[in-house]
Amino acid sequence: MSLNVGLVGATGMVGEEFIRLLTKRNFPIKSLRPFASEQSLGRSIELNSAKYPIQILEEGCFDGLDLVFFSSGDDISLEWAPKAVAAGATAIDNSAAFRMNPDYPLVVPEINADQLKSKDTPQLIANPNCSTIQLVVPLLGLKKFGLERVQVSSYQAVSGGGKPARDELLAQTRIHSESQSTDPVVDSKPDKFPHQIAYNCIPQIGGFNDDGYCSEEVKIMNETKKILGLPGLPVSAFTVRVPALNGHAEAVWVTLQQDVRRDDILFALKNTEGLQVIDDPKTNQYPTQVQASGQEDVFVGRVHKDLSQQNTWLMWVVADNIWKGAALNGLQIAERLFL
Ligand SMILES: NC(=O)c1ccc[n+]([C@@H]2O[C@H](COP(=O)([O-])OP(=O)(O)OC[C@H]3O[C@@H](n4cnc5c(N)ncnc54)[C@H](OP(=O)(O)O)[C@@H]3O)[C@@H](O)[C@H]2O)c1
């Protein structure tokens, strides 16, 4: 089987990685229809030595497609993903538009691929938030010990905000380096972030609600429960944007219902699909963002018992937010459906 594939947001941070991964994973493509905004008209996308011109979204634009990936933000997905399904395609959506809608599955294939319908049924599938995906993979490994509570603090790369956000960190770093100043303040007005991101950490990703949580934290707390099928699981998140270029890291506290030995925890994590354990802190072995960037798996290390809370384990979880956190997970959903 080879498929006619649409890619909405083909010129973006996630879209470009979709193109790279389609080739890397030999996804069977008959044709590609890449979509972007009007400003990208005239450009084309190269895939497997063929060139495909960028198109804009318009009525009938999905006709004849089997599968459409959406990576252009909530408003575009809300309007256009249902149209792709109505045109007979399966839509895999990277935005937050449908994630918490009970009518649509929110899928990390290692965990809940059983929620996908048959490949012959056009369907809309939501791809989870990047920080959520990398959190639920180790939680899957620990689920058999009974999950009592999850607390997470994230350290998220600028690539999570898309190309303009990444470029803002690069520009601020360049301006500062050229000034040869040792003062941490950069002479450049922030645009994509609420504060200077170079040499800084910003405890805000998205807008705040009345409870004091920002939207990234709410996504992690809600999506984790939906994916794991544990609506009553207490999850608390605190998210921070850091000046890493790519790769999100998370310090995670997991409270289990059972009293388990460290060896059993490590054995369970090592046997979890899509997860690699790097855990020898005394020789400085634990995963880092630079190491995880461009890798398909989620990584976990620094697994140790919390001395202040019963049955609670601390760990450091790292993944490439554009790959497993977005494009790769979307592609893995498509692979489960069609291959
Ligand atoms: N970055 C991440 O780590 C990550 C992780 C998970 C999910 N996501 C989600 O994935 C989506 C894309 O994120 P990104 O980081 O790739 O953003 P990005 O780098 O800013 O790319 C946005 C893409 O959307 C396209 N676009 C803008 N307006 C459009 C329109 N009217 N019609 C069609 N295409 C349009 C852009 O095309 P032009 O180049 O022509 O402007 C570009 O291709 C967002 O929903 C984001 O929340 C991102």
C-alpha cells in the first residue's frame, strides 16, 4: 500500500521534521500535498527526490488524499481537519484543538493504539502535547505498580514554540555575543516570549488560568489522565521555558501504590517500548537535551527514591519534542493504522 498524503504546516518546525521522518522511516508515499500560508506559495517541498509545490487551504483541497497531518495551530485544525475527514481522509492533528474532546482519541501508540478505528474508516486522531507524550511513556512502564500521584516540573526548549521562537533565542544570543558584554541583559525586545529567553528561564508557557496554572501545565495534567485512561489520577505540573534549542526535560515525582525496589523500577522502565534508560549518575550518565535531540526514543535517568514521601520515585525524563513530542508520534500513529 502507498498513500496520498497531505501535510498542513509543511514549512514549519514540526512540518519539516515530518518530511525528514517520512524518508527516514520509509513511509510508503504515492504523492505528497504540502500546505502552508500564502507567504510560502512558490516554494516546494522535496521528498524522495520528487518536488511538490506548496498549496494553500481551499475548498476541495483534500480530495483524493488518504491521510492528512495537521501542524499549523488550533484555529486551522478546528476549521480544516473535519473537512479532511469529510473528504475521506484520516486526519492526524498536532494541535490542541481536539485533544480533550471525548469524541476523539488522544493517542500515544505504545499506550492506546487500540482506540484507533480501522484504516478504512476516515477518522480524526489527536496527537498529544509534546511534554505529555514524553511523560506518559515512562508512566506506562510503572502503571503495573499502581499510579497514585504524578508531579512534574519541565525544562522546555524554545523549538517547542515553533521556528519564530527558536529564532528569537538565536538572535538574542548573537546580539549578546557581538556586544561582548558580561551583563546578562540583552539589548533586544522580546517578541515570541514574555521575557528575554537567552541566559534566562521563564516560568510560563501559554496564558494563565484563575487557579494560577499556565495552559501548558493544564494540557499535561488533563492529557496524561486521558491517555492513560486514569481520570482520577492526581497530576500536578509546573512548566518552564529554558534556553535549550531542542529537547524537553522533565523532573518527575511518581508515587506508586506498591512499595517497589529500585531494581524492579529499572527493569520495568527498561522493558517499556520507546523508552531507554541511561542511569549511572556516579559516572555522569543520565540523559540530556542535547543528547536526546534527533533521537526517536524517550530517555529516563536519575531514578531514585524520594526520602520525604512514601513509595515515591524521582526521575529525569528527556525527549526530542519535535520528534517523539510531535512529528514522530503522529507518524507512528499512521504506521499503526496503515502498515
Ligand atoms: N514545536 C513543537 O515542539 C510542537 C510540539 C507539539 C505540537 N506542536 C504543534 O504543532 C503545530 C505547529 O507547530 P510548529 O512548531 O511547527 O509551528 P511553526 O514553526 O510556527 O510552523 C507553523 C506552520 O503553519 C503554517 N501556516 C501558518 N498559517 C497557515 C495557514 N493559514 N494555512 C496553512 N498553513 C499555515 C506555516 O506556514 P508558513 O511557513 O507559510 O507561515 C508553517 O508551516 C502547532 O499546533 C503546535 O502547537 C508543536
